[in-house]
Amino acid sequence: MSKQNQPNPDNRQNNVERLQEMVENTENKIHETEISMEFASPEEQQRMKEKNARRQHSIAAMKDEIQDEMNGRKNSGI
């Protein structure tokens, strides 16, 4: 009989910290892209602007999730 795969336990203790790191990394990517745009063609600049807009949207979603996690910590006593 083969060993069955077991799901990893849901450890939410470091979610806030992990999400904050992801926000910082994404903000750094936005900054790097803005610098790179100076040397890009108009078509590449447009693609970079669109990608940064998506990154901004992701940052907003991650910040909402951070707030949810913080509220969860407060309510559960973690």
C-alpha cells in the first residue's frame, strides 16, 4: 500500500510578516521598472506601465489581506 499525501497544516502565524515582505518586494519591482522605463521604447514603456498598474492592484489586495490577518490575530489571540 502506498503512502497517502497529507496536506500541510495551516500555519497562519507568519502570514502578516510574509505578506509585508511581498508588498515590499513588489514596491521594489515597481521602482526598478520606473527606472528602466527611461531606456525603453514607447511600446515597452506602455507594457511596463500596465504591469506596474497590475502590481499596484496586487499591493492593495495584499494590504487588505494583511489587515484581515491582523484582525484575525487580534480576535484569536495569536
